Amino acid sequence: MTKPDALGGAGAAAPTDSELSLQDRFAPHNACFGCGPQNAKGLRLKSHVAADGSLVATFHPEPHHEAFPGVLNGGIIGALLDCHSNWTAAHALMLARGEATPPCTVTAEFHVKLRHPTPTDVPVMLVARAVQLSGGSRGPRAAVTATATATATEPPLPDRCTVDAELSSGGKVTATCHGLFVAVSEGHPAYHRW
């Protein structure tokens, strides 16, 4: 089974909300293959907010994740970068909207460059940053605004986020990703998945 990233060893105190991964904090019942805490056969990626605002994660590859002996499968790399970037977008949109929970987001597009073979004998590190927020409508804030004048001046809520991410092994960047992630609304199959 994939070893989830741990913040403490045996006997460590229970993690606080700020120490919990975004997945464990906001989507503990999610069954996504890449990042769902409830998918026993999935990758169970754990994304954390770093001091600089980026999202970071550590993944421990296992032999069944290999494309060939000692090298991580490109599809697994893509899944890790996709899920980590998606959570980066959801977190950035949550902050930009001033909301307490992240919106459900989906991948609109992402491009992965496999730059070097990624070894499986050491953990891989992921770092992702939101680089642009865009789109949006007056959304929920407009619905609760009392007057038409206030609604007209209310800025739109962003619903799209472009993210740049990288995966490294042993200090060497082995894969990069650039993607666009979109917050979905009611009626979409991913709405309220977490």
C-alpha cells in the first residue's frame, strides 16, 4: 500500500487543522485515485500549504508504480501533478474568494513534460504555485447583495486558476506541469465531491 506522507512518528500528537493535508481537511471521504484519502488502492497524495504560499507534497513510490525497474511510470507522474495542481487551484480560489472551504475544481487542461527518468528508490517532492486567477461571475456574492447598485460594483469571483508545478527526485526536477483548473457549479458531476 502507498505510504501516506506523515508529519509525525509513533506517539506524535494528532495533527492540527493547519498540519492536516488539504485532502484530509477538506475532502476526507474523497475517493479520487490520485489524492482521495478513501481510495485504498489510490496514490493518496497529501498536499500541504508551505510558508511561501505554494503547495508541497511528498510521495513515496513503490514497485507497482514503476514503468520499468527503478523508474516511476509517466502516468503516475501525470496523476500526481494533476491532483496536486488541482488542489493548488482549489486553495488559491478559496483564498481569492474569501471562502472557508475550497470550491470543487476540475482539470480543464494540463501539459506534462517528462524531463528526466524519475527514480523510485527515493521519495518524490511536488511543488505547485497558482500563477493566474481569471474568469468568474458575480456568483454567490451578487445573490446576497441587497441592492442592484452594490451588485454592479461587486467584483466577479474568479473561477479559473492556472498552475505551474514540478516534481523532483533527489533534488533534480524530473517533470513539470502547466495546467488550467476550473471551479464547477451545481449540476456538474464533480460538484460537492468534497
